[in-house]
Amino acid sequence: MAAKILANLIIMGSGILARAVVQAYRQALANAAKTGVAQEALQNATRRASKAMTEQEARQILGVTEETAWEEIVKKYDGLFERNAKNGSFYLQSKVHRAKECLEEVYRGKADGGTPS
């Protein structure tokens, strides 16, 4: 008899707990939609998934500004790439290379005739 009552209490308690979790999840989604967090998280996830580097990130890695000439970017790239090749940091070396690739696309897209070589 006591086992039957205990089993019923456990079943009712788990049902109540499950409904509370579902309700809390729905409320969290609603709050995220109101504040824009959900969309921002989705955009961040998409960016991470594509692993595309932004122009701003590329400029930070190479330490250049928007006004920096392409020749100066190449000099910075060569110096950083060689330094990381000597010290054995393949990760940083690849980040530097990706940054140069990203900025190369930006400079090729410019209509002012500043095409990188």
C-alpha cells in the first residue's frame, strides 16, 4: 500500500516537474526573442559555422587600419607570418594567413584601382 502511494507521488511529482521545465523553456525563448538574444546567437553560430573572418577581425590581427596601403599590409603579413613560422605557432600563422586572404578580397573589391599583387 505504501509502495503504491509512493509510486503515485513520484509519478505526479515528475509530471509537475516536466511541465515546469517546458514552461520555463518557453518563457526563456520568449524573453530571448524580445531582447534579440536569439537572433544574435543564431548569427554568431552561423558565423562560427562558416568560419569566415570579418574585415575588422582581419585588420586587428594584422594591426592595420582602413587607411593602410596594401604594401604595408603585405609587410605586416610577412613579418607576422615569419615570426610565427620560427616559433612554431601554426594556429597564429594560419590566423595571419586568413587575415591577409580576407583583406586581399576587400582590396580587390575596391573600385579605386588599388589591386593587390
